[in-house]
Amino acid sequence: MSWWNFTKAVFHGEHKLAPMTWVAAVATVVYTISPLDFIPELFLGPLGLADDLGLWAVLIALAAKEKSRYEVSVHGGEYVKATRLS
């Protein structure tokens, strides 16, 4: 199942995201664009991006978990083992 199909399912209401995923998504975007920062880029340069990247990593992990949950629901509750493309 592709990310594109998962995204369409979310926007068309076929899959409901967990409330925590929505909260994390909104918080990540707001924190990234807000001028307030735990580790300011102004003083620490590229190291200041670490907190922003950490939040995006958490959001990506939550999105991957939601996608897995969607795949299980589409396949009738069966676990589908992913195969590696080589």
C-alpha cells in the first residue's frame, strides 16, 4: 500500500487518524514556524535545528504507525509482511 493511497484515504474519510497524531502534526508545524525555540538557531547555528528535526522524526513515526494501522484494516485484520525491494 502506498503513502499516496493512505493520504487519499485520510482526506476522503476512509481512515480516521488517532487524535494524538493530529495533535502531533499541528504542534510540529506550529513549533517549526514559531519564533520561539528550545534550541535557537540564532545562537547555535545548525545544531539549533536538532529539536525541529526531532519533532519531525516523531511525526513521521506516528504517520508510519497510522499507515500500518490502515493497511491492517484494509486487508481484513490480517498482518501483511512487507517485502524488501532489491
